[in-house]
Amino acid sequence: MSEHGPKDDVKGIFDNPRNVNLLKYSLYASCLLVAIADFFVDGHPYFDIEKFPVFYGLYGGIMCAALVIAAKWMRIIVMRDEDYYDR
């Protein structure tokens, strides 16, 4: 067995800024393609607001942000001291 830890000179795939940018722009492109495809698909809306173009994408993004904000508030309520179980 080696006494040395993991090598510090080993780089991951996302350590290269070019790969990060490629992933970011690929995500943007896929979101744009799905938004464009929404104009060509009949969604059979039940409520009138669902007729708004890209409604589901906007709704999903807003609800995702709301969940993050709610989790931050919940953390204040359920957070315990670091030594909670030691007492």
C-alpha cells in the first residue's frame, strides 16, 4: 500500500474551463430546442394558463427556485447544534 493520498495533479473532466463551457452551452441549446418544440406539440391544456407558450418550463423553473428558497427557510427551523446528539 502506498502512503500517499490521491494525486493532486490528477484533473477531472470539469477542471478544464472549455469542458464546462461546452456543457453549459449544450444545456442552453437543449432548453431552447425543447422550448421551440413546445410550439409544435398539442398539449391538451385543462386550464387556460396552460395555453401560454413554454408554460411548463417556466412553471418548473419557478417551482424549483421556490423549493430552494423554502429549503433555506426550513433549515432555520430544523437545524440543530453541532453537538446535539452528544448531549
